[in-house]
Amino acid sequence: MEYALMSLPPESSGISATIAAAISSMGARPDDPAVAGSGCAALVTIAEDGVFCAHAVTLGGGSVAAVTAMLGHSSVVRVAATGAAALGAIAAGGEDCAKAVVDAGGVEAVVAALRAHPSETLVAMAGCGMLRWVAEANAAFAKLVVEAGGAAAVVEALETHLGVTGRDLNLEPTDSQLG
């Protein structure tokens, strides 16, 4: 897969090393949902720091790592929420970053997470946000989101969480949400 991503300057080695460490940890312990959730949370933190950082996470393989974590721990709320948030933060980096999310199967993984955790506000917010970023990237991605069931999943999430504004929510789940 080739993406027209910006090249990373030498001073980005710290960011690249942090991304590599998070992804490496996730790969070394694929059966550990705590590592998967923490790894995805780290990717969110980095990718949310701007377009450059979203591109760095994309180049580092963040989309594939987040999707792999979500698929491997589909019943774990924290992984669903942080995985969707990571994919959303990556997709917010622009069309090429959104393409990496699409190519990794991110749309399907997020739709599955929304369906698996319909009552979980954090999953709904992160999942709907991610689908929005992908759909906004271009018309073909918007069509893909609809065809994958994303529009229906967003409507269901909105209907379930009518009173949620997002102003008082934090992506980090509480102990009671972790189960």
C-alpha cells in the first residue's frame, strides 16, 4: 500500500519510536486486552496532536494495529472505544490517512464495535466520530461507510444516546465501564 503521506523529518524519531513501541507491545501480547487498550490509547494521544502526527501513526502501521486489537478483543469495551478513537484520530489526518484506515478494515471494525456495544457511550462517540472522518475524506469513502452499515449504526447510536453531548465525557473509561 502506498499513500501520499508527508515524509517524516529526522526530528520525528521520538514520535516514531513511541508509535513503534506501542504497536510492538500490542503485537507481543495480542491476547492481552489491557495492552491492546493501552496501545490504542497511546495511538489516539499521538494521532490527535495534528496532521503530522496522524501521518506518523499511519506510516507506523497504527491503522492495522488498531483494527487487529479491535477484532481480537471485540467483547472488550475499552478496546472498542480506544480502537475506534485511534482510527478516528488517524482518519482526521486527511484523505491519505483515511485511506489507510479504510484499507485496514477500520470501517467494518468500527461498525462491528458499534453493534457489539450499543449501550456504551464511549464506543458510540468514538465510532460515530471515526465514521464521520472517513466519510468526510471523499465521496467513495462516504459510500463505503453507508454500504458497510455505518450510517445505520450511527442512527442507532444517536437514538440510543439522545441525551449525550460529549462535553462531559472522557475517552478513558472508568473501572465500572471496564467491567
